[in-house]
Amino acid sequence: MTLHIVSRSPFSSNALADCIGTFSDGDALLLIEDGTYAASGFMPENIAVGPVYCLKTDADARGLQVPETFQAIDDARWVSLCVEHKPIVSWFK
């Protein structure tokens, strides 16, 4: 079960698209920093990705609402996700 962490905006980077292309059953996606812009409706609805987590403080800093289909999390939950998953892959190109 891989934890994929996307930190780049889907409007200026292919990181999210590249990440989604590698997803396997049991993988999880965490949106942080500018990656949280994917929560503004950029995530394609027909992809089989889940669960999707979004760092609430980063979304709040960008004035974004976290959709109900995503799980808004805090730093403590981020740490626990890192403990629960192996490996962890950061997408930032």
C-alpha cells in the first residue's frame, strides 16, 4: 500500500496525472501544498483512486474547500498515514 504525496498544482505540473497513472489497489493519495488545488474540481471523476486525503491547513491557506469525497486531515493524521503505508512516493515535478 503506497502513500502517494502530490505537492504540485495540477494546473502547472503533470505530477498528479503521473501519480494517478501508477496507482494500484490499496494505494492512497495525499494532496499537500499546491497539490491541494486538485481539490477545486480538477480530479477526474472516473478514476479509481482512493482514499484521497487533503492537508486542511494547505487547502485553507489557498482559500479552498475540501470536497466531501476527500478526507481533510491535519499534520498528526499525515504522520500516521506515513506510518501506515510503505513505500511513500512524493510527486513534485
